[in-house]
Amino acid sequence: MLDIRLIRNDAAAVNAALKRRNPDLSVDDVVALDEQWRQLLHEEEELRSQRNALSKQVGELKRTGQNADELQEKTRLIGDRIKAIETEKETIEARQKELLHFIPNMPSEHTPTGTSEEDNVVVRTWGDEYKDRPWSGVTDHWDVGTKLGILDFERGVKVAQSRFSVIVGQGARLERALINYMLELHTQKGYTEVIPPFLVNPSAMFGTGQLPKFEQDMFQCKDDPLFLVPTAEVPVTNLYSDEILDEEQLPIYMTAYTPCFRREAGSAGKDTRGLIRQHQFNKVELVKLVHPETSAQEHMSLVEDAEAVLQGLKIPYRVIELCSADLGFSAARCFDLEVWMPAQGVYREISSCSNFLDFQARRANLKFRAKDTGRPTFLHTLNGSGLAVGRTLAAILENYQVAENTVRIPEVLQPYFGNQTELALHECIV
RNA sequence: GGAGAGGUGGCUGAGUGGACGAAAGCGGCUUCCUGCUAAGAAGUUGUCCGGCCUAAAACUGGACCGUGGGUUCGAAUCCCACCCUCUCCGCCA
């Protein structure tokens, strides 16, 4: 959520920033409502002040046994007017929220301006020397995964619905090894591992920006007001909501494995094959709560921490910076990691590392007490995938495919396989 | 799921219609004092939203005693609904 005071004081600058995302965005209506609202607030407070004074007099009269009927009547009328103004004010507040809650974050000054993902900027590429590792006839991850008997796309659909799959045998073990490997890597770098709830309430969803705009993208419980987490970002970022942390507690680094559940509404027909776009997938997430002055550099190191996973696995990737039009709702600046998928010869998103500045902190009420001013101050939040596990598994199936139906196990994962070096065929399902 | 108790400031905890933003204690901060890894004295101490102001502070108005409604001239206090916590019973990985 944007700061209403910033909007009030410099609507032109806010508009200019927002229009880099989308020319249709503007805070003009918010400003108009804000003016009305403040007018009403002023009136209301004036009346309340009067009522407080008069009520005190009523009490005084009654205590001394005098008649207060006239004064009571007068005060009652003021009460009626307060109620009327309150109603009007609430209407305006509701309309303003309706607008404000749907306005995305402003792109940072560093974010390149663009009109579509075409304008995203390649920052760097890594691991070109590993690109020739797969054999000449490399096949798609779903193909080799199915043939090896470690991916079962049909039975997943049978027990759930389309876009659900089953990982079997050595595939499941590989998925589990990846989760462990990632968590180990991150905790060694100082991230605290947390296992959060996989279901969260609407307030948490609002805090990180999924609600109200993206309600259709989430799975929702039928009998409880709870959503299945679309990413660990939601429970983990909200852990300290409505608290005022000490400045010494910052920065807070957390990493969490969770399954992620997304309805993928509106993406019908896109990436329907394989593990790329499932309703349920595993992800290890990195979350940082930091002092505002450090968030820019914390963002850079966050990206590096995500990159370390792919570097350890020796899988080629590139880092791109999202342009203003491609930024997520809450982000001010974002770098994506795209992993090399040799079967199709394309880079595929595998991580998204964002700096939200105080946008989420304001929604979730995440504060720390600043030493210099002594005031409660919004902190900055950042998060990044470290990494999407299913897509990493897919990348391994292609990048480590060395012959027909032969997939090697990356060195760093071999300890999780009793030092086995190659995925074995799973007889049970094939 | 059943029965009961309860949600007040950083913490403990008083407050059953008006002088309560809220006693007291603890903690924190400031100053003073004491020749010693500590004790004592005094003062101070929340959050949010407006106004004022170039801005901050100060000042000033308002709101906040789990949340949302209601009653009343006036609600921490009375009424209703919801949420949460604790205890006992039941069920259960």
C-alpha cells in the first residue's frame, strides 16, 4: 500500500511512477476522496470535542442535583450529527480503500521502463560452459521423467484434477534432496529456517498484497476463512506483523520450505505440459526484513543467495531485471532467475527476487523502533525463491540428461542418494 | 466437539456508567547522589489519525482497554455477535 501522505503531498510524482507500469494508473481519485475525508474528519472531531465538554457538564449538573434535560437534548443532537458524519465518512473510506488497495507499488528509480516482458533486461548469464553437457537427443523433462517412471502426470489428475502430478520413487527422493540441499545452503548463510502454517487468514494475504486483488488466484477453504498459501512469502513475511521490533533485531533472514498452491486462473492452456505450471508445487523461499537504508544492498545479496543454488548444481541460468510493466503488484524492483532448459533451448523462470520497500510493511504493519528518532518506523521487506523445487527438478532432468533415459545426479545432491551418481529406472509404475 | 474461565499500556495487574489514557508494581529512559561490577532519590514513559509548520520537534484536536455492532447526554465498565487464550472432558497424528 502506498503512503497516503506521500500521495497527498506529491500526487504528481506518484502518478508519474505508476504510469511507468501502466498509463491507466492514477491516484487522482484517491486524492479527491482524501480531501473530502479530511473535511469530514475535521467536522467530526470538532463535534466530538463539543460533546465531550457538554457531557462533562451534564455529569456535573447531575452530581449537584440540578436539571440537565436541556443540555442532554442538545448533546444528543450533536451525537446524531456525529453519527451522520461518520456514516458519510465510512462511505468515503470504503471507496478510498477500494482504490488504494488495488494500486500497485511504484517502480523503483532503477527499474527499467518498459511496456511488456520484452523490455526486461538481461543482467548476466552464468554457466554457459555447462550448456553442452546434455546429449544431442535431449528430451523434455516430462518425457524423460515419465519414461524413467519418476513423474506421473496422469494419476495426479485422477486423484485431484488437471495440473496436479505425482513424483515417484527416485524422483520423489530427488525432490526431497533438493529441498534439503537448498535449506542447508541458506541456513549456512544465516537464514533461519521456519516451517510456517500452510493455510493463512485473509489478513496475512492482505499484508503481502495477494488480497484483495488476486483472490481468484488462490485456493480457499470452504468452511473456514483460510487460504492455501500460494508461496511461503505470505506466512513468513507476516510473522512479525503488528509488532514493533527493536532496531538491533534487524535484519531478519528467514528461509522456509512449503508447498505452494495456485489456481492459475487465467493461464488456461499455458505451459500445460510437465512441471512448469502446476496447481501445487514445492518451493524454498527466502524472506528478509531489513532496515530501509539497507534494502537495496540486501536485495543484491538476496539474488546472489538464490543464484548460489544453481551455481552449486552447475546448471546454466541468467539473471534478468523486470521492467516496470512486468513487475509484480507489490514489488518496487525485481530480478528473475531463469534456468536453461536445453530440450526447448529456452530460459525458464525459476526464481523471482523482489524488493517491496515499505509497501508490504505498511499493509502488514511491520515496524521497528528507529534508534535515531525513537519512532516506530516501517521496515523493508524482500523475498525471493530459493528456488522453485519442481522447476529445478525439471532443469536437472534436462541439463543432466547424458544419454537416452539416463540422468546423472548433480554432485552436490549425491550425498542425499548414498553417493549414487545416476537416477535409476523406477520399475513399479513403468 | 462438550463444559467452564478469561482477554486492560513493554510486562504483572486494579478498575462494574462521568474527575480513567486508565491505580499500583516491574521494566525502560533522564537527572541527582553514593568511592566502587551494586544500592538509593526525583522526574519521565503507549499507538494511530488530523490541525499547525517548508519540515521535524513542540503545541493542539480526536480515537484506541480482543474485534465489530448496540444502549446512553456520556461506555474499559451495560447488551449482542464474532475472534482468540487458558482449564477440564472427548477425539486424534
